[in-house]
Amino acid sequence: MTGTLAPEAFEALVGTTFRVVGPWSPDPDPEPDRGPQDEPGAEPADEVVLTLTEVVRLDHAGPFDQFRLTFVGPAASPLDQGTFVFDPAPAGLDAVFLVPTAERGDERVYAASLSVRRSPTESVGP
């Protein structure tokens, strides 16, 4: 992970499109002849481009900033629930765990929920 993950960083990216380059793999150096893209069902059949459409701050007390990102992509190339690598990386986030939440006509909606530790001076509530 690079950069600072904060709701403000993502709010500045609303309307930006991101290309899904493939599923995230915990193995930083997959076997040369076989990478995560070779796993059955690991990669979408077509290139998938998602647009960040909304950042919703979840106003909870405590040491974490919690927020939800909403992405919209084509229903014709649906992604299953899982962790994906985007290009470019949104706000320096290396991988994004997406959950399909709705289908609206020719669009599919995905959500990503994030919890990021606030600095000690930003903590809210008890």
C-alpha cells in the first residue's frame, strides 16, 4: 500500500475510471509459467473498466475512519466477489476487495468497505 488512505483521497477520485488488471495474488512471485491469471475463473473474460461513483463516510466513533466506495461497471462483464488489482491504483490502494451489490440495466454496482486507523488526535468518541 502506498500513499495515504483517507476518505478525502478517494472523494477527489469520484468519476475516475479504473481498469481491472486481474485478481490479487498473495504470492508476489508466482511461478514463471503459471500466474494468478491462469487459475480457472480468476480473470474476467473481457477487460473490465470500473468508475468510482461514490464515497460514503460511515460516521462511527473510535480510532478508525470507516467509509464505503461504490464502483459501477458493465453488467456484460461481471466480476465475482473478490480482491482485484486496478490500474491506476486508486489513492495508492494496491488491491481492492469488491462485493457485487446490484445490477441496474446494463450496469453492475460494486462496493468496497475500508477501515483506516485515524491518527491519535483524530479519534472520535469514547
